[in-house]
Amino acid sequence: MTDGTAPPVVFVGAGLECFELTERDIPALQRFFDTNPEYFHSVSGQAPRLQEAQSEFDELPPPGMSFKKKWLLGVVDDKGDMQAMANVLSDFLAPHVFHIGLFIVASSLHGTGVSRAIYDELERWMISLGARWVRLGVVKGNAKAESFWTRLGYEEVRERAGIEMGERINTVRVMVKALFPALRRADYLELVSRDQPGAE
């Protein structure tokens, strides 16, 4: 985004453009993390690591957790400054299940409605790629995030305890949203047995 070449636009909304990030965008992503550390303090009790962006770019799900593609997305304003980012996996664990691994919006935009506007565009984009369900994990006790995702229609299907994140051991609420009215919670749990309450 910063070397004069224009990457393909993933979506446009709220006066912002979303692009798929490449390796050359890692420094810009690190600056975004460093400037907006609220998420990292909330879930790990520490600031973003020096290689946080590189890790976000490189890390993949553990072996055995299938997916089709990992998307690392950056959302920029008309000056090219990053205002949000998202990590999305398509066909994660089962066909038509998408997973949001991380979604961070600049702290200066919190409370303005922009986070919801960006998410709405992200959801439309996922649907265009075949998503029927979206899954994510929210750290229990991160009240702002829990409230945000609940307002967007996500429902908890299970909890996973003992998740190490930086200096903290967290309990993560696995939350899921059906993207079409005909889909039921039971349909999802039949599709993704890992998320059934009590499953390993």
C-alpha cells in the first residue's frame, strides 16, 4: 500500500478501502498495532510485541484444523493510513464456515459507528465468497469486545479455558453467527463438532 502499486480492493465502505495485505505491508501493520495497543493490553496484559505484525502475517492454524485461505486485510483512509485490520480464514473446519481471527479498529474511531460499518462490509464480502457462518473467539471479561460481537448477532456456542495469551491465561468464548435466517445453531454444531459443548 505504500510503494506506489495499488493492490486489489477487497471492499469499500464508510469512506475507507480494504486491501489484502502483503509482506511489504508488515511495517505499516506493526505501526498500526503500536499506535492502537488497547486490544493487546486487554487480552494479553502487555503491549504489542516487536514482531507482532510479522507473526500475524506468518501464523497459521495448527495442523488438522483445515481452511481454504487466510486473508490478512488492512483498511485505509483516503491518505493511505491504516484504520483497521482483520484476519479471516475461509472454509475453516468445514465448508462455508469463515473465522475472524482478529479484528481491530483504531481506538480513535471507537464509539463513532465506524467499527460496525467496517464489519458490515466485511460480512458482505465474506458472504460473496460463500460464507454461511462466521466464527470467532472473544476473551471472557473483555467487556467491550463481548458487547460488540453480541450486538452484531454472534452467539456463544462454547467456552475454552486455559488459553495462554502473553502474560495471561484466558477463557475464550467461541461465538458464531448464522448469515442466513434458515440456518440453526444445531446445524452449525453438527457441521463443526469441535465447537460442541464439552468437546475436546
